[in-house]
Amino acid sequence: MTNAEMIEKIVSRSGITPQQAEEALRINNWDLLDAMIYVERIYGTRSPDNASHYSTYNSNSFGRDPNGFNGFDEKKSSYGSSSEKNVVKNVFEKIIHNGIIVSRNGKDLFMVPLLFWLLALFSSFSGLLLVMVFLMFFNINYRFGGRNIEQTRLNRVFKTVYAFVQKIKRDLFG
């Protein structure tokens, strides 16, 4: 399916503009299902009287129990405001869905979610950095990536450190 077809499908199913559909697809790395779910969360769904109405959301999803209790529902929750919950939810989603991608010789090996890196940094910051720099001698490289990260300044730092380590490696071992 081409990008234009995906945009058209989202527009026809959700009623949003083509620009909004394209943005949703870009944010979700052109994954149609993820983009549809994103559009539903951000813009809602069409009115139920529309014949083509559907939803990936049901009353038992996203932490709701069969009786309709939702811990994130502002009306039924006694703690924090809705905006505070959204900030916490967004931060949590970012540290789960984004991470540091470990690659060797230009081939991605795996991605470690930011949550694990943060836990490792708190337990042994200097030890983790030493291991990361040591592995760079074996052509292991790092970069931030994931669902919500395009390019970051830290990716440039990773590239600079990697280039420096490779220079030291060439100088020491020829």
C-alpha cells in the first residue's frame, strides 16, 4: 500500500484532513494500524450514525474493568488533574516505546527501552558508560530511536564519541 493510499484510508475512516493523516503516519513510522489508533486517541471517532463507524477501542480495553471503572477517567479519579495524568502517560509512553538502538557495523541488533537505560544509569552511571565506550572498540554503535524520536542532539554525541573511539583504535592498533 502506498503512502497516498494509507493517507486516503485514514481520511475516509476518520474524517480528519489529509495533513493530519500524514502527520499521524509519520509519527507512527508509516504503520497504518498504529496511525489509526493514534488518530482515534487524538481526534476521536466519527459519530455512531455513520455507517462506516468502527473503533479499536472497547469498554474492556485500556485498563477499564467490565463495570466501566477507568483509573485514568477524570470524573472517577480523585488524584491529579487530567493534564497531569496526560503528562505522566506521555512520559511513560516515551520511555517504553523509545530507546537506544544498538548496532554493529551499520546493522541494528536490538533496541533497549529508555526505561532500562535509566534504571541502569541510576545504579551505575560510570560503569555503564565505561562498558558502552569499551564496546565501541568492537564497532558497537548507539543511537536514540523509536516511535517518538526523529533526531536528537544525543545522537550527534554518540556519533562524535564513536568517531573518537575509532580514531584511538586506529592510532593504537594501526
